[in-house]
Amino acid sequence: MKGLKESFSGIAEKLKADKKLLIIMLIGFSGILILLFSEIGSKPDNEKVKDELTTEIQNQSTCEYTYVEDVEKKLGDLIRSIEGAGRAKVMVTLENGVEQVYASQDKTRSSSSSGETSFEESLDKENQYIIIKSSDDGEKGLIVKIIQPSIRGVAVVCDGADSAVVKQNIVETVTAVLGISSAKVSIAKMAE
């Protein structure tokens, strides 16, 4: 312990005597501190990717939610306009989420080899997505089209559900508008 104190006091004496050495040491320590703080403040690449994926999933969920809301509102308005239906509430459930189709480029490479008695040719196919730079300095795939989710089922609760004619008219309307089978439509009487 005594030797360590002597070492530090010897270094301190040298720094007091040589101002240039003191300045160089201070610049070195401040550079190390700046590097440490910049590493702590920045996110690693995998966390940036995770944040981008989370944002994309949230945007996709919002898109699905607005899609369902829009279908429910339009279908509800349509059902309420059917004679005898009265008040109506509609719930739509989805089979899957929004699907995005990305642009890709196919590359085919052929190679051939020949032996003494045979000749072989093989084709290697490679599919690469087309990446574009976005305004926020990130890279994203080029979306060609967005496929809306499939509808799993529709539940309708209305005043006129006790009438077979009204029920049949609602089923025919829902199946025609959404292109689903009548087995995926449920109609019930609204409580008073």
C-alpha cells in the first residue's frame, strides 16, 4: 500500500512540474469519457431493428383495427337500413393480419460441368428483396401491394332478429358484401 501511495505522489509531482504532460493526460481522460458516454447513449443495432419492427407491428395493428372498424361501421349502417332490422350492432373478426407483398428480383445463375461421359448443368436461383432508403435514413423493402385480412366471422345483434325474413335478408346481405359463407354469420336478437 505504501508503494502505491509513493507511485501516485511521484506521478502528481511530475504533473505539477510539467504542464504539457498534465494537458495531454486531461485530453486523454476526456476522450475516454466521451467514448464511454457515446457508447452508453447509443442503442446497439439489434435494439434499433427491434424498435423498427415494433413500430411496424404497431402500424400494422392500427391498420387492421381501422380496417375492422370501417367494415363494422359500413356493415352496421347497411343492416340498419334493412326493413325490420331496427337497431343493430356488428362485430367482425379476422382470420389473419394484413399481408404486405414486397418487390423482389430473381437472379438465375447457371453452371455446367462435364465429365468424360456426362454433361451436367445446374441452375441456381436467388431471390433478393428490393430495398429502398426511407426519409428517416432507414432502409425498407419496397411494398408492391397490401392484402387485406380474411374475415373469419360476423356477429350481428339487432332488434328484428326474431323475424325469419329479416334474419334471411341480413345473412344474404352480409354474405354478398363480404364474400363469406352463411356459416360464418351469426344473428341474434338485441336485448331490450
